[in-house]
Amino acid sequence: MQDNFSQKDINEDKYDTEIMTKQGNKTVIFMTVIIILVMVILGFLWFTVFNVSKYDKGMEFLSRRNYDQALIQFQNIPEGSGEYNSAQSKINYINGVRLFNVNDYKNSKEYLIKVSPSDEFYNEVKLMLDKIEDVEKAEQLKEQLEQDEKNKIVEAQKMEEQKVKDKVTSKEYFSTIQRFESKFESEFELAKVENSVSMKKNLRNLNDIRQQMLDSKYEAIFQDPELLEYRSMVDTWMARCISFITEVISENVLSIQDASVKAKNILSDADKYKEEVNSKNQKLKSIY
């Protein structure tokens, strides 16, 4: 009886041991599974969070317009890396945008033109470059208009200065024509009291005086049309006077009183031109 009870206790202990063993195995398995899951989760977190590339970090900062942090990430990508060229494009984009936002278009353009056409921000870059081009054209137009205005002022000043110089030149030329006119008139009056033979010397002198007047230079840039007309009138008068003396000489008369009607008509015509010359002379004296 006692032996049977002992055997029963042994069996119960054995059963309890088996149960505990099974429970222990389950706990080990459960803990193993938990550990594996934790390792997997940690590995995933490390891969997705802690193992992010500098380029991706830079893009994350860039998406939030955190340009300072984005630049740090892109600038730390080493040359030779597969992401180096893209990082350089992003650096140029960031620098260009920052300068563009403060209206420093000239320096902004230097960066934006270096952004790669394959860059995802390239369309935005094109819009900024288009605006910069419009601003540059507007500035160029403004500068051109300002320069044109300055040139007009300078030209106007030069013109006024030239007009002052020309007035002095015109005054001197007017005096020159007057001297020739007076000298010619004196010689002509002498010729009229000579006979047809002695008039030949006067005729040579009259032609010389006329030619000297025609050879005189009027060097004003802005020439006075009234003064030019005066010279032309004086020349016409001189020509008529010379024609009269030439006609008298050809008629071989002792004095102009003996000259033909033709000669006297030429002289009358010359006197009419002389009246016009005197009238123009008086007008020009009021100017010069």
C-alpha cells in the first residue's frame, strides 16, 4: 500500500516536471520570438531612420525650406559619390533661390544657370530666370533711356557752344564780305570815270576782288542762311558790274556816257542789285 502511494507520488512529480518543462519551452520560444521581433524592428528603424543618406536628409530639409540644414547635407556629399552631381545642382538651386528672394538677381542668375536641366526644381528655375531676364531688359531699357537723355543734354550743350562759336565766325565772315564789297565798289567807281582803254586795269582788279571773295572760307558749322544769301547777292552785283565794264570796253568809247543802251541797261540792273545788297547788309548789321 505504501509502495503504491510512493509510485503515485513519483508519477505525479514526473507529470508536474513534464508540465513545467513544456511551459519553460513555451516561454523560451515566446521570448525568442519577442527578441527576434525587437531586432527586426530595430533593424528596420535603423535602416529607415538612422541609415538615411545625406542627400535624402538634404532633400527632407529642402522640402521644408530649411536651406541652411539642406546646404550642410548637400555640401558633405563627397566628390565621386553617385549623388554628388545632383547635390551640386541642389546647392546652386538653394543659393540662387536665396539671392532671388532678396532681389539680388545678378548674383542669383550665376547660380541658377548652373542647375541641371534634369533637376526636379528646373521648371521653377526657368521661371526665375525668365523673371530675371525681364528685369534685366527693363533695367537695360532704363539705362538706355537715361543715357539717351544724358546724350541729348550733352549734344544740346555742345550745340549751344557751337552756335556761340559760329556766331563769332559768322560775324567775322560778314565783316570779310563787307570789306570785299566796299573794296569792289571803290574800284568800280574808279572804273566808271576811266575811258574804255584804261578800264582794262580796273576790270582785272574787279575780277580779282570778286574771286578773292568767292575763295574766302565760311567755316561755321551752323551757317547762317541770311549771310549766305548776302554773299550770293554781293556776287551777283559784282558780276553785273563786271559785265558793264566789259561791255563798255568792247564798245571802245571814251567814257561811260558814250556807252550804248545795252551797257546802260546792264548798269541799271547792277544798281538794282546794289540796293538789295544794301538792304540785306543793314539787316545783318542788326545781328552781327
